[in-house]
Amino acid sequence: MRLEELAVLAPRTPSAPVPDWALGCFRLRGAAYADGSEDVPGQTVRLQVRGMSGGLRVAAARPALAGRTSLHDFTPGELAELSAVDGQVSDLSFADGVISRDNPVSFQPFAAWTLPFSMHRVGARLMEMATGGAYVQDWRIEPGSAGLMVGLRLMFESTTDGATRPRDGSVIICSEHCLLSLGRHRPLPPGPPIAQQMQAAGDPQAFAERVFDAEISYARRDASGAFRVELSTNPFHEGTVLPLGDNFVQTSIKEILRQHLDGEPVAVRQWRVDTLASWAGTGSGTPVDEVGAAWLKARADRRSPG
């Protein structure tokens, strides 16, 4: 079955979800930090559903793929540049206007975003502020965010030879937008960023294989309805289609879905459901009180041609 069908037959949402206006796919416009620094990101996207959030950040410049077919075609220095990406998936908890990230899983060997934060949205702009004042980020909602809403957390994989192994990962869908993450089978040493570890590795090519065993990919629905990757930690995955078709099965436990795959070597993935529902969405507008509504009307009237 497709996830759209399961969202109708067996919907599920967390008991303490984040507000409706915080749901959807957002792109980062910029960030300011308490030390006076500012950050204008290359490409940073974030998807947020009821109890999960995931994001991917890719620098504006990275080595070109032209004429290359695999990681082995890059020099050690270029591999370090390729690994200078980041992404994180977390469970969310919401109380008293503050959101906390729980159980974070990151592409880098550390969780960069761990501070509790508050959010405030006006129109298409979502402002995220660390509760202690460390940073503020300016996000803008993407069109096509309202509709199917899915948050799945990977429990384990079974291979075609019958072996079963645990693996972390997730699928987050906000209508036309999707984020897929798959964790590494062998964790990296905790500590400095991957680029630094890559430069110090005795065999950079072998280390790169471990690094890019993990994946975080952002995709959008194409004309066929499939999710096609637009941005990924592994640039060779861009342009490919995510394996999220009609291959999901509802188990006897409502919170568990089983996915049957045709590819090698993974045959089955089992997912824990956080969010699985249809959602009307808030669009690009946000609620306003009577005083604010009157002010907006007066502003519009003054700007209308006489």
C-alpha cells in the first residue's frame, strides 16, 4: 500500500504535537548568533511534522561531479570538501511554548543543534530562537507543504540473505517534500567534523566509504508522483528516485509499518510511525487578532489604487 492510503486507513499523530503553523517544509534565509557572527547558508532545508524534524545543509560550493562516476574519482582534499555537509533528524517534544530535540541523529559525528528553542511565525516567515539567546534563524515556508504528513523512524533492515540488523533512519514527508535519512552501519569516531577526520585518515578513500554509508536526501514530487532527490549529502544520489512507492504493509501493531524493497541487498525495512495523516495546512498566512486584522485591512486599503 502507499503511505497516502495508510494515512486514511490508520492515521496516527503524537499526543503532544507541535503547533499547526510550525509544520511543513522550510528553507533557511539566514542566521545571527550572540557572538555577533552571521550565517548566510548555501542550501538549507528543514521538514517538520508533528513529532519529528529533519534538516539538510549543503554549502554553496562543493567539488563538481562532471566527469566523475564514484567517490574514488575525487582527491583526498576534494573528499574533505564533499564531507562538509550536515544534517540532523530528531524527535520533537513541545511544552510551554518551547520545543526540544530528542534522540538526535546526525550526518556529522556530533549533534550540532541541541538547544531548546521557541518559534514564532508571521505569514511565510518562521523565526526560531534558542531559549538562552545563542542564535536566531529566519526560515520561509515552501509552497506544497500542506497535505500528506508522514514521520517514520527506522527500526531495522533485513537483507536478501535473511540477515537482520538494526539501523537508524527516518522518512519525513510534508506533501510534495520528503527527507530520507539512513544512518551508518559503522559509526564514525566522535569528535571533530568529518572534514578534519578525513584529512587525518591514513586511507581517505576507505574512510570516505564509511562517511557516505550514511545518507540524508531531500526530494520533491515529480510529475509521476515519485520523490526525486534534489539535494543530498551524497551528490551522486541527486536525480535518483527515493524508494517510497506502494510497498508498505500495516503490521498487527498500528505503530509499525513494514516496507518491502526490490533492490539489493536490503529486502525489508521496518518503521516506527510517529506521524501518518492527511493535513489541510496553514498556507502562507497565519492567524491574527481583531486589532491586527483591522490594521492589515487599513494598510491594504491605503495601498489600493484609488
